[in-house]
Amino acid sequence: MPRTTPAYAAPFSGAKLQPTTISRRDVRGSDVRIEIRYTGVCHTDVVQTSDGWGPGLYPMVPGHEIAGVVIETGKDVTKFGVGDRVGVPTYIDPCRECGPCRAGLEVYCEKGCTPTYNAKDRDGKTTQGGYSKEIVVDERYVLRIPDSLPLDASAPLLCAGITTYSPLMHWKAGPGKKVAILGMGGLGHVAVQFAHAMGAEVTVLSRTLGKKQDGLRLGADHYYATEDPKTFEQLAGTFDFILSTISGTVHFDQYLNLLKLDGALVNVGAPDDDIAMNNWALIPARRTYAASSSGGIPETQEMLDFAGEHQIMAQIETIEMKDINDAFERLDRAQVRYRFVIDMTKFQN
């Protein structure tokens, strides 16, 4: 029989999250059962529990930045054993058959990869996320967390980490490249660390200078306030690559003009409104505007290993599960430096 586990769920759109009990399937041959120790709180959780990206499936248990320990394995599991430190990314069940899946780019599954929560899995059941004590996942979609990283500060890497690492790698941030990180928040503060460790010259572009010391401490070489019009005059034509991590509405022309010839601006911030730009911000210097999702399983493991080697982790504020609604309100007001993480070891329903 399926096991039950305590969780917190939104009973309907816009509702406060409440204690509940959910079922997890029996462990199949290639499954691992994970005791969740820590779950990162992503802005996506706030958006989806309010139907910000379309009608949700309720009751909804959010959470797709999951770190924990294996407590049971199926008979066919070869990658993990009981006691292993593991993570679960933003998706758990792509088709496994299309070109992107075969290439290890499962997040771009042509049939749509199944998100960790707020989706229907292969059995037609609603996926429920990491705001719970346990989860059962096929071993193909489980990652090994290096021993050199603490579990709590590793949890946000399963979304914020791979979402920034993947485009930095794809667009070849590294020695000799001038990289700007637009936004110094939950994604941006991790992106600064990755770009620095890759050897790029890193600049933070933030609305104010309020987080300048944090940015420099985490590896930025320069830090500019975008509320100052002189910033755009001074930095025109400077960067090879700009990574936009902000989710608010932005008109990108002024940022595209900061790119060199053949420079690229890549957006991972997922603004709610339509993107605004003028084509003439692109044409004169053969610039590129692009967007990026998170990453495939091989690259996500590569990211975790890289983070372990370079001691890259999220800067976190640890909370208890009972404080999640307050955390949602603070996150919506950008009142966290820089990521909330739920300590699930203290969660009792």
C-alpha cells in the first residue's frame, strides 16, 4: 500500500498553505524513497499557488528544490544506496524517448517534462513537491549532492543553481569574457558565484547599490546601480554576455545596448508580462536575445559537482514549515537575502 507523509498544501488558488497528509507511491524497481531534509522556497512556488502561470491542480504541495537522504531503494536501483545524500530537481518524469531526452536535455522534452509538482505524471496522478517529509522518484531524476556541500544551502541549487549555471556554460562564460548579472536576488547571487568560478570578469547590475558588498564578497568585480542613468552611458558596448535573473517587467533595449558585437542577453527570470524590446537594439551589433530553462540531468549533476569543488552554495535563511506563509509574503516583497530554505527535519504535522 502507498505510504502517507505529512505535507503543507495550498487547498485552492491564493489560499494560505495548510498542514495536510499526502500519499506517496510504493517504491518500484527503479525508484528511490527520499527523506526530505531541506526544501528551498522558490518564487515559482508563490506564483503557482496563485495560478500565476495558469490554473493549478489543488490541493497543491509546492517545492522543487529538494535535498535529503535515501531511505529505501527499488530492486533495480544501481546509482544510489540507503544513506546517500541526494537532490531532486524541478522535474521528475520526461518522456525519455525524444531527441532532447536522449541527449540528456530532459528539461526540453518535446512531449513536456513532468514538473516535480502541479502536474500529472504517467499514471495520471498529481505530482506533489518538497513541502513534505518524503518523496519517491525514479533514480534517473535524482542527483548526488557532494559531501563538501551542506544539504541546506545545496537545496536551492536544484533550481536557482542549474538555472544560472546552464546558460553561463552554454554561452561560454569564462576567462576573457565580460559577464553581467542583471539582478542580485535568489538567482543572481548564485549566478555571480558561478561566473566568477568560471573565470569571467563579473559585473552586477542591480537597481541600487544596497547589495554591493554582498556582490563583491561573492565574486563580482564591479557593481553598478541601474537607477543611475550614467550606468548605461558608461557601460555601453561593454559585455559579451548578460544574464537577466529578474522576474519583474523590464524593457530590454537599454540592457541590449550594453552588449558588444555578437553579445547575447539571456533571460531566466520569467517575467509575467510580455517582453518589450526594439529590434534596433539588436541589429546594429548583431546582438542576440535568448531565454533558457533549467538543465538536463547530466548538466545538473555537473553543476552540483562544480559547486562542490568551488564551494558555491546559496546564501540562505532557514525557516520552519509553519512559517511558510510569512515567507511567501516576504519573498513576494523581495525581503530575503537570498533564499528561504525549509528545515524539514523539524516538521511535525
